[in-house]
Amino acid sequence: MAQFIGYNWYAFGITHKHAAAEKRQNFALSEAQLETYFQELFPQNECAGFITNTCNRSSFFLFGKHPENIEKAFLESTGYSDIFEIGDRYIGKKAINYLFEVMAGLDSQILGDFEIVGQMKAAFEKSKAQGAGLGIIEKAVNQAIFSSRRIKNETGLSSGTSSTSYAAVQFLKSSLPDLSLARILVLGMGQIGTRTLDNLVSEKGAKNIFIANRSIAKTDKQAALYNVQALTWDEAFEKIGEFDAIVSAVSALQPIFTTAIVSKINATCIVDLSIPISVADDVQKELNTKFANVDQLSSVIATQMEQRKKWVPRAHKIIREELNKYKEWELAMDAAPTIKKLQRRLHEEWSAKHDDLEKIERISAKIEARLFERIRKNPKELKELQKQLNARS
């Protein structure tokens, strides 16, 4: 588009494909770091975009003039010099295609996991609130969301409820003598924690479920919504030895389960959905319980994944269809200034020769529609039209 000459789509980051949970936690971005990107690094490099910062990925989706400098800044903060040592990079059309694939759950650790749709949407809204969004990015995100909905409705890619939060509940179910009687503590009421709670209540009912979040207001709100018992953060750790199972979905820069806390735990199993991890590797060794993190949970539904793989070709076909619609929109945005300019030129010439303005408007509208259709079928027509317009100047 004319106003974005020199701009390009660019995506890079680290996902479950390149690093295990223990390693990915080293690349998770704090709120302060995210703000630095949005408020400083993005404007300095004439870029807009958003950053997904979840348990399975730290990924940048950018549109701008110098996105490679954003990648360089990220790498400097990690101690690496080449993104391919720890992740991937996509440029131009490949970056947009990657955006659609991620949104569809094709790049998720659990194939077809549509939790990523909400996470990506929230990530874009956060960047938009920081002034880092653009209309062209919002259009791509919305088209990708629509594409993912089609895939969910028209394929079996997400058949059966299968996600990180669902896998966590299945792990609890297989690890506990009787899930319905178990006293379970869920720490953290962010997106993953809330979805785990939702799946847990659906599986066992609300009885004997306890939740805690650093924000007591959020704890009380979710406790009322799901009819479970709310604890303050301090109460949860004071009573840590009273639970049969613990699910940690907190957002913290350092592990929250210290040796001292672990020594008080009597739980049969612990699930760590946090990135960075809640239970450090050395502390895990001291646990006398069953334990699973986000990587290990993916094996819970491995059989179902084989069935889902059969739908991948159909999912890619839908993505191609929706990508074409997005590209047509981009093309229309490119063509609009030229077509409008030509319309004005013709309108002036016809108005000087004819009095029937209503007829002129009708003809003008028909010409506009035909020109857009010609350009849609053959994008090279736009350059030819621009040449003709310049020749008439």
C-alpha cells in the first residue's frame, strides 16, 4: 500500500518446537519488557505489531520498516546471536501465512488447540492499547480468526476437547484415586488457570475446588462465577499441605515453589502450567508426588492427535482461501487511490460535456467496480492503470 512503502510483514520467536518448557521460561517477557517493545523499540524502528507471550511461545508478529532490529534486540536480551539457534523467522507472505497457521492451532503443541485464538487476540488488543496496532494488522488478525473458526466448524481438527488445560484435568483424573472427592488447589486465575478451572468444574463439579490469585478481586470474581472456594494468596500457601492435587498457572519471573514449601506438600500430584515454571528443576527432584508440566501433558492426548492429523490438509485449504480474501483486501487498498484519482479525472471531463450528473455517477460507479474486478483477477493491471493515468496528466 502506498502509505506503507518499505514496510514488510515479519514474524519470529521461540515455541515448543525449538525449546522445552525449562528452556522457554528463559525467554518469557515481563510486562515491563513488553512495554519497552511497544513504547520504545517499535516506534524507533517504524514497526507495529503484537507479541504472544504464552506457556508455549514467545512470538513477534510485526509489520514495519526495520523489524529485523526488533529481532536483534530480542536476541541481545537472550544472549544468542542467531534466531535459528533457538527459534524461527518468517518474512513477507510466509509471515502472514504463519500468522494464519498459528491462529488455526496448526502450530500448537497440541494440534488443533484453539486456546491460541484467545491468546493471540488478547495479545493484539494489548498492543493496540499501547498504540502499536495498525488497521492492516487488525484486518489480518480478524481474517485469521475467521479462518480458525471455519476450520473448527468445517473440520475435525479440534474434535474432542483437547487443550493444555484439558490435558491437565485428564492427568489429575488418571493420577488421583477419585477425582470427585479430591481437594484441589488452582493457583493463578489468568487465561490458562481459568480454563483449567472451567474444565475441572465440568469434570468433577465445584465441590472441594479452591482457587487463589495474587489479586483477591479476581479470585472472588471467579469463585462466585464457578461456585468454588476462594483463598487469599497467603492462605493458599498456609494450607498447602491440605490438598490432594495442586495446579499452578501463575505468571512469575521466579519459581514460587521453594524447598521449604515443597516440604509441606502432601498432594498426590502437581501440575505446572506456568511459564516461567513454578517448580524449578532441582526442586522437582525433591517432590514425592506425580508431576507434569506443559510439555509432558501433551502425551496425555497423543492418540487423539493421530485422528486430528487427517484434517490438516483441509485446514490448509481453508487457510489458503481466507488468505486470498485478505490479499484481495490488501490489493483493493493499494488500488483505491489510483481508481479514485481516475474517477475524479473522468468525472471532470464528463461534467464539462454532459449535464446529467446522475447518469455520470452511475457510469462512474460501474467503472469503479469493473476496475477493481480487473485488478483482483490480475494485480499487474494496477501498474498499467497507473501508467495510463500518468500519461493523461
